[in-house]
Amino acid sequence: MNDRAVIGDSPRRREDARFVAGRGAYLDDLRFDSVTHAVFLRSPHAHARIDAIETTAAAGMPGVVAVLTAADAAADGLRPLRPTVEANVQTNEPFRFLPQPLLAEGKVRYVGEPVALIVAETKNQALDAAERIVVDYEPLAAITRADDALRPGAPLLADEVPDNVCMDWTWGQTAGVADTIRTSDHVVTIALNNHRIVTNPMEPRGAIGVYDGRYTLHVSSQNLHGNRDTASRALGVAPGEVRFIAHDVGGGFGAKNFAYAEQALILWAARRVGRPVKWISTRSETFLSDHQARDHLSVATLALDNDGNFLALHVDSVANLGAYMAGGAGGVQTNQYPHLQGTVYGIPAIALRVKAVLTNTVPIGVTRGPGFGEAVNIMERLIDAAARQCGFDRIDLRRRNFVRTIPMTNAFKFVVDSGDFRAAFDAAIGGADLEGFSVRRRASETAGKRRGVGLACHIKATGGLPTENVDIRFEADGSVSLITGTQTIGQGHETTMPQILADRLGLPNAMIHLKQGDTDLIPMGGGHGSSRATYMGGTAIWRASDIIIAKGRAIAAQALEAAEADIVFEDGLFRVAGTDRVIALLDVAAKAPGTLDTYHQWTREAMTFPNGTHVAEVEVDPDTGAVTLERLTAVDDYGVIVNPMVAAGQAHGAIAQGAGQALLEHAVYDPESGQPISGTFMDYAMPRAGDLPSFDLRFAGTRCTTNPVGVKGCGEAGAIALFPAIANAIADAVGVTSLDGPASASRVWRAMRGAAS
């Protein structure tokens, strides 16, 4: 492979033919003999003691096979879920947390927490039985907001977490930053609420458990090996006694990254009843039980000199983790969030304080750009605030402060290996036609509307779990099996992974078959999170290919009766240098069956850093506050592109998600009762085609130096950049600089009148 921007030919997505023809195999499509159906009774209270649970009437209902509670789980030795990250990534200081019970025991801490598991012959019978369970609750005061969790005398969620604070961490040049802020020519401070959202994959979560002396779970998940290991711990068995299988997965976006109680419980139920047990989440359960995202308060201060040079940054933030520290939520606050504070700008000194607190809400997990989205939002909103307050031009202010030396080492000593931030920025500015913006603004004003333009520069570290593996097998029929530990959830891996191997080994693409989604196929796997699959899986493929070529060279030398040093490999052929004597790689494999089969595992030493600039143009109706996204220009650096069509699809999806958070989506809780009041699509608005313009998306890649493929993760940019870009555009249009939640018409309308007064 040479140093080019795109890898080989770009075939159309293989998997689309199967999906369009209706031959997909999602979880609810699977059929099992003698299957039973499970329903979870979930807490109607945000915070309450459980004094008693009466299940006798439910157990006697028609078709009911089992009614299970925390007492049954304890009797069978089941264990609670622990976070995947239990200590500060930077300091190794343990977090304070309460392990999450599989079924509520003694207390419920959020609306939707599972209290009992009902298994019946049909789902309707299980639902009927659930209504006959009597739980004696003693309601307690609830808290839903991070700042309320810190109030003196606030209700305590768990004795294990005094003051509801899981961690309170200070990092960076605190004293120096304070001195710089005190003596600087300009100091700008803003307060931001990166509001909570619900991650809504197209296919809800679910699980089908089978026990035949060994546990097998068919599951809609994006991280099979990790979730299997967590489930095995909860069940009290070795990981090898549990098998996780994922067929087609209808999206994840982070919500299917970490383990859930339901995964262990469905397996346990299958063993208890001696039959397969099936649970498919309803959309209502998605709102009540899937890990949610964001919910991050921050107060940020930027110091500048009279020329507009950034001198220091201080950020004080509070993260709402929900009722339990779930999955990698603590790692987000101590790794992803601090990692690239200051983003693409040269800031000599940075100080950071982060508190993570518990509230009576659904636990927080991850979604696209966890931590990095919050950091970019802070920086890009600060820059526009500085421009307004201090009289700088916001475009010139960014140009003045871009990091110019690559590799870049930021104030926290993290290194970014590649990128040309100024070039991507200038390309986006040019593509957005800002010179013509004044004409478009006047046209909007003539129509009684207000128009504004906003921009945001993004960067993220991608790579996720640091170890990945691949197994390549040359089959007797001439095909090649490519077995990966990464897990596709709709991104197009069936196309891109074989494409990398085909390009590297000069093989016909159609002869390579991707196999994944089964913990029995390969020893480990990092799944799909943090846009890691192409970087981690692709690099494993590349390095395994090197091993295959080396093995094949020795066999080819014998076949061609030449010295091994004289054998060169190119385009799928071993050749004696300087001659026309050749033998194909597949013929070499046929001569020595099994010899070229290669398993390779590797551990990365660095991340990749996709970056770029997005420019959003909005129109606001001043009479109603309604905001429409009129134009979107994006220039993204994803390094070498494996398949431009697939990369563009990922980028478009992330843009839609970012626009959704900016304009529509908000997980809202009643602050007094803790009840979710945006628990259906009637109350929670998702972006639709009509909410989005056609995107002007361009790739401007700089080759990543941390992997031989040259790729950077491409799944998250828009979800990071669009929120601040649209917020800045609204501020430019109508002067509203602070919105608590998305820019819904009512919020913008009220904020405009507040700003006018």
C-alpha cells in the first residue's frame, strides 16, 4: 500500500444487499424452541426504600414460569455490577461508588431500576403478572441535578458515597493559571450546561439466554468480550463458561458499549427455568434504563492578552453520573474529558477541576465523543464569548491561536501526532461562503427572520481499549476467513475490513469473508467504542498480513527454486525479482494448507486524533423562536480513508446526532419527584430528515503516524462539533448566548425576550 488518501478501490457496502432484501438477523428475528419471555418490573419511584415485595399472586398467574427478585439472586450467589474503571486513570486514586445491584435490594435509586424479573410463556402473560406484584415502597426525597446533589443536606443515595461525590479531582497548573488570570489583559468566564440526552439506537437492547451446561447469550451489543466478562463475574463463573453472540446490531452509539444487569439476569433466568429466555426492550424501557449521556455543568475562564493570544484556561466542572457509576463513566471524567482540554489551540497553562456526583437518574454511560464533546463545547463557546466581550474577530482569534507545531504536546503533556488545523479551518471557511453571508442575512431579514453563522473546531482521541486481535484463515475452497475482535453495529465492517485485507494481500475482495460477533471465534476483542474498529482492527489486519507475506515468501522461494531474499511480493503475487517467474498467494496457501493461517494480537501505544472544522448557518424566527439549520459545511481530517462512502455515512450520522442535541433532544426530569418527563418520542424529539439541510462534507486528511494504515477514527466528529457550532450561530443571529438545554423554539423565544430586557 502506498501513501495515498484512499485505500484501494471503494466497493459498495456488501451488507446493504442483505438488509435491503430483508435478510438481516436482528435479535427479535431469532427463533428458539420452547422459548419463554421475560419482563422486568421497574421502579416507579426515583428514590425509595423497599420494605417488602409480594410475588405470590404474580407467580400463580396463567403461563408464569418464574418470578425472581433480589432475594433469589442473592440465594444463587449473583453479584452486583462494578464499573469497568474503578480508579482515576491519571492518579490511580479509587473512586467512591456503590456496585449496582442486578435487581434492586432494599432501595431503588432511579425510575426504571429493575426490581423483579418475570418469566412466562408469552410476553403478555409476563406483563399481566408484573401488574400483580406488590412492592411496599417508602418514597424518599430525590435529586436529579448535579448542583442539587452537592447541596448541604441533600438526600444521600448511598452510604458508600458520602455527600454523593464519587470523586473531586484537581489537575494541571492550578497556581500558575490563577496568577495568569489575575494579571491578564482580558478574562472571559462562561457557565455551560451540556444537557443530558438519551442515546436511541434503532434496535432497542435485548437478550436471549440459553443454558445447556454453559451459558450462551444472544445479545444486541457493541462490546461482546467485555460484556461477557462482566456477566460472568456477576454470575460467579469463569468467562469461558459464558458465550456472547451478536448477530446484526441495529446501532449502539455508546448505549450498548457497557454491561447491563439484564444480560446476567437473562442468563440466570435461563438456568433457573431450564429453557431459553427472551427479553426485548421496549422503546419506553430505552428511556428508563439505557445508559444516558452528557449532563455536564462547567464554569470556564479564558485569559488573553491585548493581542488575543490565549494565556491560560481554567475549567471547573461537575458531572452527573446518575444513580450509579456505570461502565467507564469515571474514566470519561479522568481520561477523555481532560485529555484534550484546550483542543486545537496553543494554551500554555490549563487547570481543571472535576467533580462526579450521583443523582436519582438513569446512570450515565457514553455516546459519540464522550468527554471530548464537552471539552470542545467549552473551548468553542469560550472563544466566541471572548470575541464578543473583548472586541476580537472570532475567526482571526482562532487563526491566531491554532497550534502550529505538529506533533503537538498540550499543557497536560498529551501528544497529537498529526493534523493541519489551520488548513482544515480555512477550507471550511472558504467552503461555507462567508463572503456571501451578508447577502443571505439580508434576505432573511427581508423575510422577517434572523440569520447567524457559527463555527467549531473539533478534535478527539480515538482508539478505545488498547489491545485488539485478528485471525486470518485460508480455507480449502480458496476463500479467506477474516475473524476480528471488533464488533460491527452498522458501520460497514463487512465492507471495510475485507477491503483492507484485500488491498494488503492483493486478493479478490469477494473471496474474503468477515466473521465476528461471537466470543467463541476469537480469544478477545475490544468491540466498537471510541471509533476504534478501523484503527485497531485495521492495524491488526495489516500486521497479520506482514506475517502472512513473510511465511508465504519462504514457501514461494521453494516453489520457484529461488533464494528467499530474491522473492518480492506485490499485488497478490510472489515474484523472483527481475523475472516473470511468479506464484500467487492463494496458490502458496494451497501448497501448504494451514501454513499461512495467522493469528495476531497487538497493543497500541498511542491514539489517533481526527479533527476538523464545522460551520453552521441557522435562521431564527423572532416571533416564535423556531430555529432551522440552513447550511452545514464540514471539513474533517480522518487520515487515510478506507472507503469514502462508508466514512461519509458515518460522518453524516454524527452530524445528525450533533444537530439533534443542539436543536431537539433533552432528557428532562422533574426536579422534585425525579420522574422522567421526556420518556417517549412524544416528549423527546429526535432529528428527522426535514430538520437537516444537505451537508457539504469534505475530507482533508493528514496521514496518521501512529498506525501503518494511516487511518483515524471517523464516527464522532459531528456529534462533537455541531452542538457548539449551532449554539454560536444562534448567538450570532439573535444574541442569545446561554440556553439550558437544546435550542427549542420556546427556549429561544424566552431567551430572546430576556436578552432584550
